[in-house]
Amino acid sequence: MFASAALVGQEAIRRLFVSRSTSHPDLALGVMVLSIVLTGGLVMAQTRLLRSAQSVAISADRTHYATDLLSNLVALAGVAAALALARPAIDAASGLIIAAILLWGAIAVFREASDQLMDRELPETARSRIVALVQEDPRIADVHQLRTRASGPITHIQFHADLDPALTLEAAHKVVIAAERRILAAFPAADILIHPDPRGRAEPHGGAFAERVEGVARTGPTS
């Protein structure tokens, strides 16, 4: 898509300085109309598929075809305007718009893929939503060391939850399972790992996400 944007932009700039009428305009218009219809159907099918399979590959492909669809619409308008007004430069100007559309689409695909490749955290709104869902149960006093990432269609969520140390193992298990189900209702494709801590008695955890208990500074991502 980056290469397409560069080539289209280069040709459009050349046409701005070297004016040339569109050859076979009727054929060009017919091909673009057919391309718009077929590409529109493909984008609709990919959109439906993405609702069930959150695939970066499918999302990138849909962005590619969506930019093609928009590019064809701009090209169609540019050719039609150039013919109607007898101004070939209008067609060249539409080429620059198409190059910008392709560049925007390529950047969008790059950002989405790089976020997953770099294990970037979910947006802060999603992280806050997770914490709010967990703490709907007053028996969960605190949520900390929240770590999230997306891997294809799966959202990975893990965190520590402070519980009353007087709870039995079975009761604590039920609290954790209920919290997991609340999260799954909002994030159906989530893989969830919850570590229960006895409130006020948690031991410091080592490793890359080490922390200290009772208000001492923690390292690593926290909620």
C-alpha cells in the first residue's frame, strides 16, 4: 500500500505538469464502476467475518480493499469531472487524493499490526472497564498488576485481586470465577488469569513485575 501510494502520487504529479487527456474514457468509467461494485461486496463480507474472527490479517486486507473502494470512487469522480469540464488536470488532482487515501490506509494497517507485535497494552478505557467489572463485587478490595495484550482474536488479561483472608478457598474461588464471568461478558474472546491475594497479607512478588506490599513503590505495569 505504501508503494502504491508512492507510484500513484508520482504519476499524478507528472500529469499535473504534463497535461494529457484520458484515453478510452468510456472503458475507464465502466471498469471503475464494476470494480466499485465488486470491491464493495468484498468489504461487506470481510466486515461480517471480522465480527466473529478478530484477525489482524483480515482487518488489514479489509482496510486495503476499503481504500481501494474509496480510491475508485475518487477516480470515478475525477475522470467524470475532467471529461465534463475538459480539464485533464482534475483527473491528476484526484490521483493525489487517491495517493493520500492509500497512505492513510497503509499507516492504519501498520499501527494495528505493530500494536500486537509489540504486545502493547489495551487502551486505557478498556483497562478501566476491566477494573470496574472486577470491583463490582465489594469482596474484591483492590486490583493491581493488571496486564493486558491482544494476540490475534484473543485478548489476554491477568491481574492480582485482594480478597478477605478469612474467606475459605472455595468461597475465594467463587469470587474469582464470578469476576471472570463479568469480564467475559464484556470481552468474550478473553483469556483471563486472576491471582487472589489475601488483603493485607500478600507477599511481594519477584521477577520483572516485582512489587512491594503496603504502599511501597511497585515496578512494572499497574492498574
